[in-house]
Amino acid sequence: MRPGGKRAIPVFGLYGELAETKVPGFVHAERIGSSASLHDWEIGVHRHTHLSQALAVTEGGGALRIDAQQSEFAAPWLLWIPAGVVHAFSFRPGTDGVVASLAEDFLAAVVEHDHEAARLREAADTVFSGRTGSPDEIDMDLEAVFEALSREVFGPLPGSISAVAALVKLLLVGVLCTRSVRSVTEPSAVVRADLHRRFRRLVEGHLREGWPVSRFAAELGVSADRLHAACTQTVGKAPQAILHDRLMLEAKRSLIYTTLPVSKIAFDLGFNDPAYFSRFFASRAGMSPAAYRKASDAEGAF
């Protein structure tokens, strides 16, 4: 517990292992079942500061929580969770597959010199949860890539590090291809989806700067109307709603996991007027920031 009784989001190295340190070049792969079963198939809310994780679920399934969103999954399923994303698992007993944990510096080195570095970096930075792309769909046996990685990370033979790097790149390509086949396939829709993704990434980078939608559109080199069309046709939400949802998520995190005064949270999120922030929050949460914090404490959120 933090001073004042506030919770902190646990930082895990691997399943259930508390860790704050960064291990350069770290890559690890193991069976989902052998790890999750040790924790009664429940992996509580946590994050990995310097590790991204990929899971190929080949048997069973369960529920995944990403921040406040919960969804179910069933084999064959692919999950990609970038470093820093708050998440939790509830596996059905007997669930199996491979989970790979990849240090950010290793990922960066793998991606950096590739001629498609921007696309691979985008794949590495974006949460994905969906049915695993089959060999017929993506021209790759992605489950076999996971299995090979799980063997190679412990390989003592010369060239093992190079083999791991190659397999990690294949894994990222598999994530990218699977995401593509699970999205809309019409060329115009792909363009809209790409603009929406670039907008979301820009929001992450400038969330606390109070940018209006017009500023985001200008930075993306499109009109506000075109950005609006791309977002509404891709995810059914206008850019303003997406921006506000993200601000609300960050506000709720700060209220639950820190003891910062509401005014400080408001300023940190780019609001010049704490009173306006309180009205903004209350209109979307149905209660004031102070009431939300009190309610989350009482309910033991997360």
C-alpha cells in the first residue's frame, strides 16, 4: 500500500513475480499452463514496465482484462500486450499454449533496422486480442513460431541469440498479419483504420497537453472531417469521444492508484481549471472525482 492507503498497480516480471528492475535483452518463453496453474489459473491486475508479452493460446481459454475492459477468449487465440499496459487473466483450468515475454530493448533492436520498422513498431505498441491467424490466412504457422521460440530461448548452441531475434521478428510479423486479416479488408477501410491507429498513437503521446481534435488532425496531415470519418467508420466513435475516453481512463487510474489531489490530477491531464475537470469527469462517470475515489476504495477496485 502507498502512503495514505492507496494501492499501486503491481509490476510483474513474469507471472506472479514482483519485479521493478529492467533486465537488458531479456527474452523468455514458457508454457501457459505450467505458470498459470501455480496461481490457480488467476493472474491478478498488473503491468510489466519493460516487458511486452505475446500469448498463443492453443487449448482452453478464459477472460482477459485490459484496463477497465474485459473480454473472453478461446483457443486458438493470439494476445499481444505491450509494455506498461495494465491487464489481468482468468484462465480456464487446463488452458495451455506459449507465453513469450520480450524486453523492450530487445524488441527495439529487432525492429530498428527492418525496412518495415514503422509497421512492426506499430504492431509492438498496440494491444491485440483475436483468433490466431491460420497458415492459410497469413502464410505462416504462428503457433509453430511460438513453439520454436520456447525451445530456442534455452538453446545453448551457437547462434541461439540470432535465432531468437529472427523468431521474435517472425512473431511480430504474425501479429501484424493476424491483425490485418481480422480487420476490414477493403482498401479504403484499411486506410481509415490506419488513420485511426495513428490518431490513437498520437493521443498517447500528447494526452496531457490539452490538444483539440483540430490539432491532432493537423499533425496527421488530414482535415478534422476526414479524421472524424476515419474514427467513426472504424470504431464507431468520434475523435473527441476517443480522446475523452482516454482522459477518463487516465483520470480513473490516478484517482484509484495515487493520493494526488483532484486539482493536481486535473492539471496533469491538461485541464487549466480543476472545476471544469470535475464537471467533465462527473458528466461521464455519474459522480464527482472525489466520490469515484471513495467508491473505488470501498469496493476494493482491482
